[in-house]
Amino acid sequence: MILPFLIIIPLLAAFLITLISGEKDNWAIVLSILAAISLLTLSIFSFFTTGNETFIYEMSGWKIPLTICLVQDAFSTFMLVIVNLIALTSLMFSVSYIKHYSGTWKYYALFMLMITGMNGVIATGDIFNLFVFMEIALFAAYALVAFGGKAEEYEAAFKYAIMGSISSTLILMGIGILYATTSTLTMANIAAILPTKDPRIMYWVGAIFLAGFGLKSAVMPFHAWLPDAHSSAPAPISAMLSGVLIKALGIYVIIRFFFNVLGAPQIFLTLFMILGSISIIIASYLALGQWDLKRLLAYSSISQIGFILLGLGIGTKLAILGAVFHIFNHAIFKSLLFYNSGAVEMALGTRDLRKMGNLKDAMPVTSTTSMIASLSVAGLPPFNGFFSKLIIIIAAVQASHVGYAIIAVIGSLLTLAYFMKVQRYGFRGNDKIEKPEVKISNGMKSAMIILAVLCIVSSALIIPGIREVTLDPVVSVIMNKTGYIYEVLGR
Amino acid sequence: MKQTEGMTLIVKTVTRISVWMILLYGLYIILHGHISPGGGFAGGVIIALAFLNVMLAYGRDFIKRWVNIGFLHDIESSSAALFLAIGILGMAVGGGFLANFISHGKLFHLLSAGTIPILNIVIAAKVSMGLFVVVWTLSIFHLDKGGKK
């Protein structure tokens, strides 16, 4: 059983780093990179060995209603692969990026705690345990956002902490209501007992959770904290927050709870579609007006989360496939874009698109990978973002939601527009930039190249033969809805 | 009598007596965690409060001479690692993470309940040192950045 190790390894790494590492040695880097490599290997291995099965791990040798269980199915292992892939590249990028900060070993310890939290949220089958892991990830994230120690970073972290606390309070309240109603905290048991109770409880808890986890995933009316937090953090942390944290803590839990526990009631699916399309359009317009590269990327994240939510809301098999594929794609290209912005900020000392220029000769790797990522996120073939968006749009048309399909198309066009702006002003502008004094290290370059290659290669996930072993099991877990009960409880 | 740092002589004298009682009470709560209400977290908070009591009465500088903050930090980190080690040991011996692999003993005896008292002690070390170091760090921060000198 692999799942507990995905939580134990980063936790142990975090505490070992605080114990043995200091200002002058490299133990923190060595330990965290080793941990991240083993986590990625384990998660890929568990993804390919799981297939369509579901494995349960019961803690301390107790049986299910009494213990905390970890659930290993295609969906959770799929998310684990995404989290640990981005975590590894982010660490590769971090090594030279955060050298100029003081107390870097604390950074690595917090980073490992954040991974622990996310892996825990994804692996667990117990809703209170999920809450605890969520708080671990969030507290590490608050500290990491403020890691630079400047006034605006503290402000962003404070704002993030306030919004995070409000959403956590809402979620805790929802968990309390669920526990009072069903007398259990295991999600599968809750799913089994809840339909026998007053249906109003389900709507009440659903609404609370939609607000709570909506805040975590920064869907449009709940998005206000994200542009500050994600643009103030150090670039590799922005990549983690935008690339995986909002998905592991927000989207993953929304899918798990609304599909596998509540059984996807139509009213919530309609809400997903409405919130998703609001996010797509408004966040795109807000991104269009930004001149700060990282703020633009942060707004773009909100808009892309809208696409995922729209796909979930349509709720057909094809739409879920599109949403799941877009979760993967967005993690890759958004992290890559944040690495690009970090590399540019390090070399030129600015994030303002107007102060950048033609970086083609000065920073070839950065400008090329940023081009690939921009084309992916804008949805141009043959990059991965094209296929996921296309699937979502086709699914919307097939389910006769033509209006939503048009919104998605407009959203894609707006995405293309603001990434044209990024390329036109930021990376391929008129002013030719001389070679900067600060060199981009090989670790940073290789992190960018790995993700850029994945942007192209992961398009292959849509080829039928490959799709059947990668995306289809994930979709079938989500489409199985409350079949989750039988998979977990075995009855 | 020269007033150097901290509070008045009365407070210092009372603290000198009470701090040991608070520590003893904390230890009692920790060691009886598995047979009565309380446990590692509650006892750990009480122990942290004993340290904070000394800090309030005698001032920050005295604490720095009295205990080695770096050492407390190490206790905190290593106790968390120890907790994980016990968990993994349970995995290796008893079948699940944190499985209770030591003999459970007799109900309501001090030495019973297998690994639970050990875990309580480890948690208490983590919580007490963590809480104390957090408050200590906050007080330093106040002095450096915003506090009046």
C-alpha cells in the first residue's frame, strides 16, 4: 500500500529539514529534492497500478466507521501525479531562485508541509481529516506567500489568511452539520446515510461547501484574494498555488464531495455552469487590463478554473473528460508561465510588461517556453490546452447548452488576446534587451523545458489507446457518482 | 532593590513557586492522558504556559539565559519526527500506520494502553515547545520592528 507514504515522506522531510538543516549547508535542498523525486515515482507507480480498482487503507488497523481511511482510486492517484510533478519542477526552479532570500531551509520545510497537506487532502476518505490536511497546506501557503518579507507580501498573505479562515469556518460548519446528521465522518458512510435524511440538509450543506471550497478554488464571486496572493508569492510558490493548490483544495474536493458524496444533484451542476461561465468571462476581461505579468496570470487562473467548473457542470461523460484533462493541462502550462515570469523578474527585475522588450536573444529558453505555454493556454492546436477546451465546448453543444458553448469560445478568444499581449509586449516587444547580468541557472531552465515538453506531449493523452489507461479511469470514478460508496465500503 | 527587567518582586517570587506546580500539573495531565480527560495537547499547552509565565515575570532576556531556545526548537522538530517513527513502526509491526503494537495492559492502570502514553508524551513535547517558541518569536519580532525602545 503506497498511499500512506505519500503523506509520511514529505512530513518526515519537513521535520528532518528543520532538525538538521542550517543556513550554510545544502541538506534542505538535498532532502526536499529526494522527497519530491520519490513522491513523483510513487504517485506515477500507484496511478498505473490502480487502473479501475479502488484500494482502501485503514489507519491503525481499525475498521472503517471507526478509523480514518485513505482511498486510492484513479482520480486520487491522478491528482497525486499532478501535485507531485509540479512540486518536483517547482523545487528544481526554487534552488537558485530563492538563493537571495535569508533562511532558505525554512522555505523547503514549509514547501514539504504544503505538499503533505495537498497529498493528504487528495488521499483521505475522511472529511474531517480532509479539513485538517487542508489547514496544513493553507498555513504553509500563507507563510510561503509572505516569505519575501516585504510589506506588500505581508498584506497579500494577511488577506489570504483572512479569506482562507472564512472559508475554513464555513467548511467546518458544513462538516459539523454532516456529523450531526449522519454520525460519521467517513465520506462513503456519509454518502450512504445522507439520502435517508431530510433533503434540505443536503442542499444546506452543499451551499455551505460550495461557498467554502469555492473560496479555496477562487471561482468568480469568491476570487478576490487570489490575484494578490498569487502575484506576491515567490514565482515557484505562485506556480504551486495557481497550478495545483487551488485544484487540490478546491476543485478536487468539489468533485469528490458533489459527485461522489452527494451524487451530483442537478441544482448544483447548474450552479457550477453559471459560476464557471461568470469566471471565464469576467476574469478574462480583468486579465486583459493587467500590465503586471503575474497579476495577469493570476486572473487567467480564475478564468481557466471557470472552464473546469463549466465542464463539471455540464456533467456528461465527455464534459467530465474535458474538465479532468483541463485540470492536468492547466497545472502544467500555468506553472510554466509562472516560472517564465519568475525568470524574467530575476533577470530584468520587473514584472511590468511595458518595461520588458524583446527577450528572444537575451533569454532564449524563457521566451521559447513562454511562447509554448501561451499558445497552450490560449488553446491553439497542437498544444494540450486546445484539446481540453475543444472537448468542453463540444460537450456543451452536445448537451444542448449552446449558450455556454458560446461563452467558452468567447473566453478562449479573450485568453488568446491577453496572451498575445503578453507575447507582444513582454517577450517579443520592440526594445531589444541586452544579455542580462543575472544568469538563469540550469535548474530553472530544465524545469521550464520539462513542462514545455509536457505541454506538447500531453496532447497525446487524448489518443484513444492512451486515453483508455489514463483519463478514462478517472472519468469513470467521477461518473460513477455514489458508486463510490460500494467501492469504498464494499457493500 | 534595583528593578532591572520583568515585573515586580512579588510577581517574581510567586512565579518562582508556582511555575513548578504548573509544570507538575502539566506532566500529570500528559501522563494520565490515556486514563482521564486531557492528554498530550492539553498538557503540552500547560507546560508552554509555565514557560510563558517565567517569560512574563522575568522578561525576555532572562529566558534567553535560562533555556537554550535552539535546543527547544530541536526538541520540537525531533518530537514530530519521533511521532512519525512510532507511526511507521506500527505499520511495520502491527499492520497499519499508528497501529497500537505494544501490550495494552490493564484498564485504568498508569502503564497501559500500549503506544498511546508514548504518543501523548511526544505530542506534549511538540505542542509545548512549538507554542512557546512561537510566542517567543512573536515577542522578539515586536521588539525589533514596532516596539518602543
